Amino acid sequence: MALFEETFAPYVPFGSRSLSAGSLGTDVAVVQAVYDLMLETMNPPQGPMGTPIGINGRFDGPTTLAVKNIQAYFGLAVDGIVGPATFFAYGQGVGPFTTYGGPVYGSRQLSEGMSGGDVAVLHNRLNCFRYASITHGPASAFSVHTAQAVAALKRDAVSNGDTGFPSNGIAGFGFYDATWLYALAGGRSLSDGRNGFDVVFVQVVLLELGLYSGHVTGYYNAATVTAVKKFQEAMHIAVDGVVGPETFYQLGLANNVPAPVPLELAWPPAVIPKVTVCSVGLTTVSADLHPYGEASVVINQLEGFESLDVVGNFLPDPSAFGAEYSLYGFSLTDPISGRTVATSPMFLTSQATEPEDWAGTYSPGVSTIPHGVVTVYAQTPTGVRGPAVLSANLQQCS
């Protein structure tokens, strides 16, 4: 098991499920790490799409906000859920966006003699770097040259600080995480109007080659099309402004560097805090409702702080408790004195249809989260509390 998978366990293939508040695993960490990298790399004229978030493998409140920022930036439905359309903006084709005929890239282990759309994607991702000189071109069949290129990327990952890769040419699951983090482009062809983080990679390479001079935006706009055509003309391939398998291959021949250059993603992708999570299930307060949820005390031992993450699932629209209520919030109460220790608003994380999922986070900084009673309640925009819906006693975390 490679370092990334050990740090953000459990391992879950990127794109194999929808991600929303409460999700946990390596696929969540990929969402977080690539988002932070893009904030460092992009320079859209309207300003950045948000602020960096912690990389912890937990789909928490900041991650929900980051996903909404991504969706708004690329013109997707803003629901805070990473589904097929949002994965596609990350360059990962799943569901209706499955590329090159499938299977979905990362859904199975690949080795010599196999073929399919996932092998074609594998070649594209490898061909964006120095491995193009090893693969000898795009292909949908896994050859001995493919195996040699896979082994080369593994060696580069290890030299960059990763651990745990078997020294073979098999594309296994830890290897996939390396490509989702390192080789951002190649999961789909790119053409006018197809926007996403893989476009950022192409813009950066073309910028370094002196063919693109615009902002690094992730938008496959007219300036990007023009730069791609200039590159294709220089490489003596079909000049159509579309980045497909042959253009990915030529980009790699021109971009003769190991992954993750030129984006310089460090491995691990951030200083990884040692995190302990204790979770307690929230139970319904009202017999005529059937919501559920979870309160989690998160202890970050490296950075010296704790946070309380609260998720409420299957909640009715807050207006069900009265027209004045449009939000949910939660409180933490000392069970002995009855004193309210903390309150926090919650944010809608599911699509705006009933039932709804809400999430919120409270962090006292360097202080310790007391073991009190967590209560989720409806509230007004001004913070006036309404009826309680969910509750749990954090004493169970001691």
C-alpha cells in the first residue's frame, strides 16, 4: 500500500462513487489535493475560485464549500456533491461521461495483454510526460512498453517521496492515485468549451513552450485553441485544435520531464497532520421525523487543534418547523450546567430537494472540544433557534 493510501485510508477509486458531506477515503483526499494545487497554479482574471483547504480525506464543511466553488467556476450545478459532471471537470470520466468506450479508468488492475478505454486513458496520462518516449505512442492495448512506462512513473513517485509501490509494470490502485494527482490530463479529449483542471495542465505546458500567453484558467477558450493549433502545426500532426491521444503524446515528447513537473505537486501533497476521529451517531429528537446524522470530534495532533464536525442527513426543509426558519444550526451544551459552549450554522450539502443533508463545523482553535451534548435545530437567518431535530452526547467519545 502506497503512502497516500496509508495516510488517507480507506482506499476508494476516484470516481467510483458520488462524494458528499461525511464521505471518507482516498478519493476525498484527491479532490482536496488537486483543488489546492489548482489554486496555486491558476490565475483567472476574475480572481481565484476560493481558498486552500485541509487535506485530510474527510468530506468536511470546507470541502463542501470548495466543491461548490469548483462547480460555480465551471458552470456546473452547484450542489456540493462530487458526481459525474464534477469528476469530469477533474478529468475523470465516469457514468455518462465514461471516455474511450470504458471501462472506467481506475476500476480494474491493468497489466500486459489487456485492452480497453481505460488503457487508452492510461497511455494519455503517461504520454503527457517523459514516459511518451517509452510508450512509443497512444494505444488502447497494454504492451511491454506500457509496462515499462508504468514502472518508470512509479520510480519517479518514489524518488519524490512516495513509498510502497511494487517494482513492477502493473497499473494497480495506488498507482492510479499517483496519476490522478500527478498526471492531471489525459482522461478525456479536450476541445473548445470543455473546461476543467486537465485544461489547466495543457495551458501550463503550452505556456512553458511559449505558445500560450493568456491566463491559466482551466477554460478551453479561443486562446487555448489557437495555442493548441500552433503546437499541432509545429509537431506536424492534424491541426484541429483538439487535444486527443496523438496531441497528448506529442505534448509528452515536448514536455520531457517526470511527473509531476511542471505543476510541482509534492508527495505527499501537503503536510499530513496526524488526525484522530471519534464519531457518535445523532438520533432523532422527534418521533414523527426520521432524520439521522453524525457528530465527529477531530483531533489534529500535529497542528494542535480540535474541531467538531456535525452532519445531519434526511432533514426536512427547515420551513417545516415554521415559515421563519430557513437554516439549520447546531449547539454544544455542557450537560451539567446546561451552558451553551458553542453554536455553529450548518450549510445545505445536498441538492435543493427534500430530504436534505446539512453540515457544519466548529473549531475552538487550540482548545479542546468538551464532551457535551450536540443538538441540531432549525434556525432563522438571524440565528434564532427553533425546534431540536437531532441530538447526541459526546461523552461516548471519551
